[in-house]
Amino acid sequence: MRILVTGGAGFIGSNFARLVTKERPEWETIVLDKLTYAGNPANVRDLRAMQGFSFVQGDICDKALVGDLIPGCDAVVNFAAETHVDRSLAGADDFVRTDILGTNTMLEVVRHHPRIRYLQVSTDEVYGSLPTGSAVEDSPLNPGNPYSASKAGGDLLALSYHRSFGLDVVITRSSNNFGPYQYPEKVMPLFLTNVLEGKPVPLYGDGMNVRDWLFVEDNCRGVLTVLEKGVSGEVYNIGAGNELPNIEVTMMILDAVGASSDMIRYVEDRPGHDRRYSLKCDKIARLGWAPSGDFPGQLSRTAAWYRDNRAWWEPLKSGEFKDYYRRMYEGRRGYSETSPVSG
């Protein structure tokens, strides 16, 4: 088995590559990553000595490069994407380029090698905000921001290549991932590292937006399950059933690092902030996958990882990140480094 893992130096992609090299040691795993701000060679440093593992720096929009790498593979797992909603609201060009045009580039190459299985990694955000109930795989797509719209576009392209050309395509849509190696712009790593630095945590709006929290290793096992057992042309939701309002998760994060609610700053909400995501995951359960559970324990494990790996994340929170953080939070109503908690 020879697989190409695109975006494999990012958060979820590197955890997936680590899982595969550990549990499928007979496979050859090629990681392709552009190494943008969220792609980090340190994420796969421990894998470089593993037999059958190789790393290539490059862009999934580079058709010549993709055309060199894909032939001879048995599967392509596409994690490569621009992923942060806040950044997509500031400018959508990179999201359209990578999430849609990059996906199309790979599908065009795979089209000439139809025996290859192509797995598109997607998100629950394509279903949009759900006041009640849970999304199933054939629920209407209703993305509410440029990021989720670009991911929905990639999903639809992948399915169209299955229907038009008979490509062996499967799609996974997961809920909010958390765990080791996550770039510190998302809620979990941002809040953990902020508190470890003695800085407040910026919580959007009233803190009552609901997300389902999925440990990254559980998601990676779900992706592997779909890669090996999924039915061609099908979509599979991957969620953990940990639906919690952001304020509750924030309090759990603070508790995990021994901080109090005084660290919270309620800041002006972002535009079009989806209120609630929820997934029904019976379909992947029928393939034999289930989340491992124990969200509090997984959160504590994640907090310990960031506490013990400051050398990994501290360099990331300098330079470009400081400019980004200033734009995203410090100018919003309610933010202050020193004022007491507001809300």
C-alpha cells in the first residue's frame, strides 16, 4: 500500500501520518505539504527516520508535481486546506485557491489513474448552523462563511468526479478537532497557550456557540476506517457527541491549567458566527468506528502536551502570528490585557 497524504505537516494530517506509520508499518507514506504558516516540518520530524516515510515540500495546485507523485499510489488522502474561519473572513482568495482549485488539480490527475482511492477530508461546517437536530450525510449544504463554502466546493467537486468519471472517491466530515500539534490560532490551543503565557483568552460573543469536540486521534482513526472500508461515492460524518457551548469548554481549559475565569475577555463576535454544529454518525459506526470518549481526559492530555512542549509553540506565536492576533482580537470591543473579566 502506497499513500499520498497531502497537508501532512499540518495538525490533523501529521497526526494521521503518525497513526499510519505506527499501525500500518508495511505501508509507504508520502507526505506532501506546502509548509504555509500552519504547516510545520517539526510536526513530522519524528517520522522522518521511519521506514517507508518520505516528505515532499510542494503545493497541491502544482499539477506537474502532483502528476509526478500520484502515479503508483494506491490512495490519496487530502488534508491540504486553508482552514481558519477568521482568516477566510479577512480574505478568501487562498481558501478558494487551495480548497477548490487544489482539490480540482488532484482530481484531474487521479482521473487518469482510476484505480486510486481518493479521500477528501472535510468538515461539519459545510452543513451550516443547526438550531436543532443533527446533520446526516445527505443533509443540504449551507455554508455560512468563505472557509466552509470553499470546503463545500471541494466536496462537490470530488463527488462530481465520482459520478462523471467513476473515480473511487470517499469523503469524511468531522467536527471540531483538538489535540497535539494544532497551530495556536484555534480556540483550544490559543486559549491554552495564552494562559500559559499569562495572557487573557478572547471569547467571542456570549460564549454560547456550540461545537462538538473530537480528539484528533479519534478523527484520524475514523479517516483510516473510511479509507479502508468506506463505500465509493459516499460521505461519512465523524463526531464525538461532545456538544458544548464555548464558555463551558473555556472553563474546562482554564481549569486544566489551573487558571480562573478572570482570564476571560468577552469580545465582539465575528461576522456570521454559526451558532451550533451537530453531526449524526451512525453511518461510520456501521463500519466499526466509535470515538474513544473521555473528553475531560483528552482535554487534560492536550493541556499537558502544550505545557510540556513550549519549544514547539512559542516560536509560532511570534512574527506573523502577533500581527494576526492584533488584527483579530486586540481591536475588538471587550478585549484588554489587564481589565477584569467583562461580558
